[in-house]
Amino acid sequence: MMRAKAVSVTLLGLALVILACDRDQERAQNQNASANAAPVQAVSYPPDPGPPPAADGDRALQYVKDIVKFGPRPLGSEGHKKVEDYIDSHLKGDDVEDDTFTADTPEGKFPVHNIVAKYPGTKDGIILIASHYDTNYPLRKTSFVGANDGGSSTGLLLELANHLRGKQRDGYSVWLVWDDAEEAMKPDGSGGLPNEMPFEKDSLYGITHLVDKWQADGTLKKVKALILADMIGDADLNVERDTHSTSWLEDVIYEAATRLGYQSHFFGRQLEVSDDHVPFLKRGVPSVDLIDFNYGYNDTYWHTTQDTVDKLSPRSLQIVGSVILESIRILDKMEPLPPK
Ligand SMILES: [Zn+2]
């Protein structure tokens, strides 16, 4: 996962205040604009059609352990190739789209490989669930394995595939996206080091390529929602409410979490996060980033060699996986979905 780490607590506080002010202003404007309009109806969510979904956290964690054993997975590395093959080996028999291209990065040209597994539904439209699987390139010469950052959500998506495979979905098609080259190639401009680059210009290579391709071939307009998972394996699970994300979709996530009794792990803190959902948001696709950006006290494990499997918990993977499955179930039956 990448994000401007340089935002100090004070600056972040300021940013949140500004955002809050903006929102108050927006609310006031909306109230003025809607004074003569019909009253807005409260969203009512469809009832559950059956017993709650339950992702298998132990199985998901085993996938993460397998992935981490390959070592660092930066672009162009042996570990990267191994994790590509590992993901593919678990999708045998599924409908898989490989999106391969060459990315021109500040560190040179690299092959990039997005993997998309498609599980068809009866409704017209697609729900995307995404995770990046690469690890940070500037850390490639360290023992950094990204157990949480890249590993946890990659393993979780493999577990979600087990729940989607071989079933006739009574709802939207669900596509699982393991996207590549999310991480920055240069230090991300937050550490005051030489040769840094702003992360907006040096990250999200894989997902941006996919969004452009799907825009061109008409796929993107069929996408009803993107649920992105990143850094969701922390044993101390606190998923942020990201201010970039689409608020009605965050509300669906919270409804799903509440139905399963996991709401205390969601949205206790509000943050502005730049991640793989941004290219989708720019094209008007409702998107939510499920990320716990407090990994170790004050996020001290993030992008360090301390990001190891012992910091993760199968329960966190089970919680996030189950909430994603429940959210899909709610989205399947929400008529109509809120406007983009
Ligand atoms: Zn990262």
C-alpha cells in the first residue's frame, strides 16, 4: 500500500478539519439546493436471504504464509514470478483474464501482470473485489515480505474465490482482481530522501492500466462497485473510514459488518487514503478502500521488515472476508443502487 506518509499528525489534523469544513459547507449547499426537492428517503437494505457467509480465516492465513515464503515480490523479481504462478495455480478451471503489459517506470521498464478471475451472476453488472500482490520496490534488497501489505489481501481473495467458485450467483457477476505494481518504484516523496517521486506519478501502474482498458472496451460502465482490500490482516483490526471512498458504499460495508456483529472493527477513525481505488473513483465508479492503516503503534510496521506473518490473525481475515461476502449479498439485492 502506498500513501503520503509525510503527513504529520498536526497536518493530518488540519487536513481533517479542512475536510470537515468542506463537508459542512457542502451539506449547507445541498440543503439549500434541495429545499424545494422531494425529501431524501433513508436507505433500506434488503433482508438476508439465508445464513451469514463465513470466510475461513485459517485457510486465508495459510495462503498468506505460502506467499510470504516466496520472499520479496517487487516487480521483476523471482518472488514476483512465484506469486503470480501461485495465484494462477489456485484459479485452475476458473474464467481468468490475464492483463499483461510493460510499465515504463522511473526504475526502467517492467512486465506487469494483473490477474482477474470472473464468477458470473444472473444480473447485468459487475462487482469488483481487488488487492495488489506486489511488494514495495525500494525495499527489494531488504527482507521485506509485505505479509500484511500485499500478502494479507492477496490470500483473502484466494479464500473468497473458494466461496464464489462453482456456484450460480443470484446477483451481479463478481470479479476478483489481483492487481500488480501498486507500489511506488521510488521512495514516495515522504521521507525527504534524494530521488524521491510524488506517489501519484509513480504507483498504481497495474490498476490504472486495467481501468483504461476497461474504459476503452466498455467494461467499466458495467461495474457497479469496487471493494478494495489492503492491509487487512493486522491482529488488531481497525478498518479506516477513508474520505476518498464512496460514502454510500461505506455505509453498505458498515451495514454488513453490523449484521455479522463486527462493526467495532470498522470506521472508528477517518483518514484520507490514496490507493488502488483512486483510478476507479476518477472514472465515477463507486469504490471503497478497506484498509487498516494503523499497523503497529503509530503504523510502525508499515513498509518495514517487521511486516511479518506473526503480526496477522486469522480472525481479522475471517472478519474482513465475511464482511465483503455479506456486502456483495446486500449489493445484489439493493434496488436501485444509489447513483454514482
Ligand atoms: Zn505498500
